[in-house]
Amino acid sequence: MTKQRWRVAFGWLVLWPVLAAGTLQAQSEDRGSESGELRRFSPADVAKVRYVTNAKPSPDGSQVAYLLSVPRRPMSDDNGPAWTELHVVDRDGQTRPFVTGHVNVSSTAWSHDGSAIYFVAKRTGDDHSALYRIAIDGGEAIRVLTHETGIGSYSLSPDGESIAFLATKPVPEDEKKLRDQGFDQEIYEEDVSATLVWLSKLPTVNDVLDGKDDAQAKPLELPGAASQIHFSPSGKELAVVLAPTPLIDDHYMAKKVHIADAESGQIIREIEHVGKLGQVAWSPDGKRLALVGSADIHDPHEGRLVIADVVSGDADRPAIRDLMPEDDSHVESIAWIDDTTLVYSAAEGVSSRLGTVTIDGQRNDWIEPGGELVIDAMTKAADANSFVLVGESANHPPDVFAVEKQGDAPERLTISNPWLSEMRFARQEPIRWTAADGLELEGVLMYPLNYVQGRQYPTIMYVHGGPESHESNAWLTSYARPGQTAAAMGFAVFYPNYRGSTGRGVEFSMMGQADAAGKEFSDLIDGVDHLLDIGITKPDAVGITGGSYGGFASAWGTTYYSDRFAASVMFVGISDNVSKVGTTDIPEEMFLVHHRKRLWDDWDYFLESSPIYHVQKNRTPTLILHGKNDPRVHPSQSLELFRHLKTLDQAPVRLVMYEGEGHGNRKAAARLDYNLRMLRWMQEFLQKKSSASPPLKIDYQAALGEDSSNP
């Protein structure tokens, strides 16, 4: 179900003072005062948050190229998704913008000598995305390679002379002509173009100046659709991740690593990994591959650190083994330090871990869970034992951090949102409770701003998607997450990690399988009861919201558990499991890691775990929101619930459909609209105790205030 903090776990949407470099801002209780020195969060603030999405160190580790997501300004910029800029920061925290403005940069890589950065972008004059090169000492970016259908991710050969990249085949001219004549019908799931691996000479700057940026690329005849490519250290082989078809279901559930000859494309070996698959990395000597893989085909989320000895044992099907089989975390990033040692970062509970492990399974962890920094990604410098992290905390979104050498504390290099120094932050902290069956659970609680001990507050429970994802004690404010904005309005905000969440090992992540809306959602009620017991929450003022699987929980809260919730906001959620499994683009994932049974195996299970089956219990005001182009959870899921609730007319209900949006909103206007409607719905029914829906129209200009014209 798929990853943004926005973290998307395999197709289910998971909604995600100026600091001196080298420091982490301590979490504080209601920073600031009512004197006006610091101000409260608002939807206008949420709409301008920037965050780092990717960071790669130069070969010597002295500089870091990073991608910065910069949202468009609603009602000022042309509407659309955020821009992605390229910046470079050195180890002293000095940042230089390299490719900025109205651009979308992706797939960065350093040249092997560290003198330039390669990246993919579609810039002015480009028909498709192309490969660019920009010198680290300045100057304009130079387009070095184009392809008829656009270039995706790529791998540079060790000698810097060749490139392997991903792209689809061009559409034949006769097909183009037919489409222009109106024969543009879609043959569902059969006429999807596979992504192929292409090999080409990497043009030099002199080649480009001579007009040779269209080097002839040849496709490799490989069995399937490619999603990752990695040259071996010798440059003679390629590790290619292939799925049997281009369909998203196969991309999630059926990818395998193939070792191919880098010249001919002939398959040499196949790695016998089964289940979901993440990052792949060659050992420096080229004898092994490390994978972020799965325990088996039913493991809901990749997170096991496994290696394959590709030059020993059975040459055609090398052995694969888990280096940390007893580990109860989910590995997210890996890198080789030497031929026998890997460094890894992992999600553990509501925090993270960083450490090393040898190929014999000997571990040495130097950042333990419980600290303020939550690590989203880790990369090692090619020629130095220094590391770069993308990390976040309760008081800042993802930024760049550096670790000089193994064992050192992370040093913050970037401050992407200096204006956060003007903001008041509500206190947030990990929270633990016990489920009815004795299972220990955890999550994060954000207190209302100006919290007073002993006073009860209206509470919003945000349920993450997946369910194979989790919430960390980190940045929890976005267009779909109530976070600091709701806390500034006087709400407590509760982020539970119910059974089935990641960060606690394979066994815990499988606890909700074949039990949709069962104990996994009972965990949510037990969490609310805990908040009632400790005196945080008003019993008659609890709201529930979330996207995808969190939307499923919100629909369950407004039907089956309607007596427990005074407001519900359902986003791209499930209302009917019978029709869901027949309209989603991930039916095999639903079968293998969720229901573990087919519809015809147990009709009653699918029906009784559907919110519409319990719709007559509804007394909860319900706001339903969905993208019209959602392939994962069909928009009819929202329409179905809306129609039944409106027919029953037992509580206010409203359905909002977003044009051009899919499984989650990407465009600035739709994100702002969602944020405003979600917060207003909670305010209307949890604080004002209204009996009718709020007005249809929203004054966006008033909500944005001065920020509508400022970056």
C-alpha cells in the first residue's frame, strides 16, 4: 500500500527558535507566552512548510546535495504539487541553492570525482525528463542525456563512462496516429508500458558542447518491469529489481533482484527473495548484495536486513539470510562500510536506531531509540566513513544531519524553515497503554497549547494508514495531520500505533491480518479509554480522522463505534470490503498481507468488517473526502458510505470530491481546502457542539492572511 511523512505504506495513505547548526531544538512545553513574542500555528503555516526529501554526500563527505520540497503558494502560484529544488550544504552548514524555482529535480548522484552533480529534470525546452550535470564550483546546469520517453532513475558505471537508466519504450508512430484520430481506448491492465533498463555511453561536457546529448541507448531484454538498477563495483554486472508486470500489485508483492551482464543484459543469477523489497546495495568487493527485504510473502512491510552471497553456493540461486532475525524494528536504510560490515537505520517504536552489523550478525548500535531525532533515511559517503541523515524532530520537519564518523552524534546542517523560531509549540510525548487482551501499545500524544493539568480537552485521534506504517515522536503537522494547528485551537491530538503497525518487528505487524476492523480498531478504543482515565480527554468530545486505512478506521468509528465519537473525518477510506477487493489496484497485496483469504472464501467476514454493514448505528457527524482519480481505494467507497448516511439522515454528513487527485491530495489548493475543512468539522462538532454542518464555502484568502502573497 505505499511512502511521504506523507508516508505511504503499500498503497495505504499515511498522512505525515532558529537552530544553530549542530543542535537539536529541545522539545518544550508550550514554548513562548501570550505576550505576542511567538505565534500559534495556523493552516497558512502548514501550507508553507518545506522539507528535505533526499540527501547524498559527496564522495569525500565534505558536501551534501539535497532535495528540498517547496510547496506552491495557494491563490498566488499556479495550482499544483510542490516544487523540488536542488541545494548543496557543506559541513559548516553553509547552504548554496543550485537548481531552484519552478523545477522538479529528482535522482541526484555525484560524479565519482566529486566535481559535479547529476540530476533528472524536465526543464524549459525539454519534451521529457532529461539527465543534467551541474559543476560543484558553479555555472549553469548542462543537459547531458535525453531519451524519447524521458529518463527515470539511473546508475553511473564505476569508471564514469556509461549509464544505465530506466525508461519506457516509445509509442510507435502508427499508434500515435490512431490516438490522434480518437482511438484512445484503455485496455485495462493490459496496455500498461513496462519500464525497461537502457544502457548508454555517458556523454562528457565536450560531447554536449558538440551536440551529442542524444547518445544511442539500447534496451536490455529483461523479464519484467524494472524499478531499481545498480552497477556492481567492477562495472561488469547490474543488479536489477524486476516485477513480472508493470502493475502496481506486482511492484509491491513480486519484485526480485536479478544479476545481469552489464553489456549483454543476459541474466546471470536470480536472488531468491520472497515478499516486499526495499533498498538494494552491492558490497564493495562485489561478492554480496544487501537487501531491505521481508521475512516471507505475508510480511506486511519490508524491514529485514538480509544479504545474498552472489558468488558462492548455488551460482544460479545464491543463498539469502537475515542478519538480525530476532530484531524487533524495521530497517529503512542501509550502506556498506567495508566488505563485511553494514551501517543501517531502523524505525523502532516511536523513535529510531542507527548502528552497524557484520555479515556474521555482530551488532554495534550507536544511536539508540528514545532521542529527539527521528531518522528517515541514511546515506554513506563513497570514499569516507561519514554519513548523512535526513532526520526530523517534534519541532522541525525533515532536515539534513551529518555524522562525522561511527559513534558520533548527528550534527544538523540545514534549517529549511527558519520561521519556525516564531512559533509556539505544544508539548508532545510518547504515550503507552494496555489493550483489553493485555498487549502493550504505544503512540504519541500532543497536548493542547496552554495545557492545564487536571482539565479535560476535546481530542482528535489521527489514525495512520497502512496499517503497515507507524507514527514517530517527530514532526506531526501536515495538511492531513491535525498536529500543532489543532493543538493551537485547544485540541489534544492522539496518534496511536495500533497492532499491525511497523516499528515493532514482523510478528507485531502481522497481528491484524485476517481480522480487519477487529482487535486493531479495538486498540484505538482502548487508547481513548486510557486518555479518559488519565484525565486528558472530554468523554463527549472525541473525534477520529485518518486517510486510507486510517479512513477505514474513521468510517468504522462513525458506524460500529459511533457511540464513542462525536465527529469523524474520513479521507480516501474504505467503507465496503466486499467491493473494495474488487475495485482496488492491489488485490494480491490485500490477499497476502491483509485479509489472507479471498472474497469467496468467507463472504461474511468481508461483509461484517465493512462500515456500511453497521451504518444504522451512525449518530456521528461525518465529513468524507476523496480524490476522484484514486486507484487504490476507489472513490465509490466514499460515495457508498455517504449515500447510506444521507438516506438514514441520523447525523450531518458531507462528501467532498477532489478533481484530479488520487490516493491523497498533491496540489496546493486541494491540500489547503482539506486542512481547513477537517479542522473546521472538528471545531464545529467537538468544541461548538453544533447540530448542523458548517457552511459549504470557505474564505481561503482570510485563512491565508498575509501568507497568501509571501513565500
